[in-house]
Amino acid sequence: MRLPVPHIRAGLFGIIILFFFLPFIVVSCPGYGQAQVSGIQLAVGTGIRGSQLSTVTSDQYIPPQEFAIVAMISAIVGIAFSYLKKKPAAILCALAAVSGSVFMFLLKGKIEIEAAKKAADQLVVRFLPAFWLALIGFIVVLGVVIALSFSEKLKFKFPVKLPLKLPWQKKRASAPRKPARKRAVKKSAPARRPKKTARRPAKKAQQRRK
């Protein structure tokens, strides 16, 4: 099975974008409630009602995070770069993957700093699996882009030869075929040539009749 390289790069960037629709962080108040915030909500900004966390906590507002915006744009631009010419596409996709991973790290650091400031309000911020998958996704895309730059198409094969054959690789054991009997060819007798009768001259025959 072979897939064109542009489709592979674009598909990986598309998966990263899907992670942004999932919860990236969860804000909780120990012993009370919690609220989840997705990657898109971090990019555009969102508010959290205090009643979701506790009866004492006031409403919280998370402003748009520029690092989340740039990371998401890097994934979107990576899809567009995937369908350019070979060399420019590989270089630009690699840069998009690098920028996305860097800004995801910066986003993590900024959120941790903001959470430390809210420690007095007993608010705890935890990162959910979708955030880590998006971060690792950019790193994986970078490695795949570098690997695909050496080949035009990727062929899916088992990298290691398996000691046992897979079920679909086993050939059906066919019964041993009997050797074909050779038919005896009868030799036909050579055609007999008709005997040539010697004809006597007409003059001698007439003399004998007389």
C-alpha cells in the first residue's frame, strides 16, 4: 500500500488540529468542582464560572493565549505547505512543526506561571492528554517530514522478518500431482510404393501374337 507524501504530511497536521478541539487543561478547586478548557478556548479566550469550581471562587477569565494561536496556525499552515513542490514543502513543513512544538512548550510555561499566581485562590491547573498529544504530534511530524524527504512515497511493510508466516502468507498445500503418463506413439509403417510393372515394347508383343 502506497500513499503520496503530501497526503501523509497533511494528514498528520490535520490530526494535530483535531487535538485542539479536545480539553487541554482542567482547572479545579480541591474538594469542589472542576472546569475543562480546550485548545481552541485557550486560543480565543474563555470564561469559567466560579460556581463550577466552588461556592466561594469568583468567576475566572482566561484571555486569548498568543502561544496557542501561533501553535494552531502552524498546524493549519503545515497542511497548506504539504502540497507545495518537493523541496520547499519539506523545508516549510519542518519549520511549521518546529514552531508548533516550540510554542506549545511556551504555552505550557505561561499557563504554569499563571497558575502559580492563582495559588492563593486554591486553584489547580493540570494538563490533559490532548495537550501532550498535540505537543508530541508536532515532534512526530518533524521526524516524519525529515524521513519522507529522502523518498517520494512510503510503502508499508513489516520492518522485521517474522519467524512465522502470517495466515494470509501461507500457501495452501496442494496434493502432489501424479506424473503424467506418456502415451505410446505407434509408429506407422512406411507406405508401400506400388511396384512398377515393366511394360514390354508393343512391337515384340505383336510378333508373339502372330
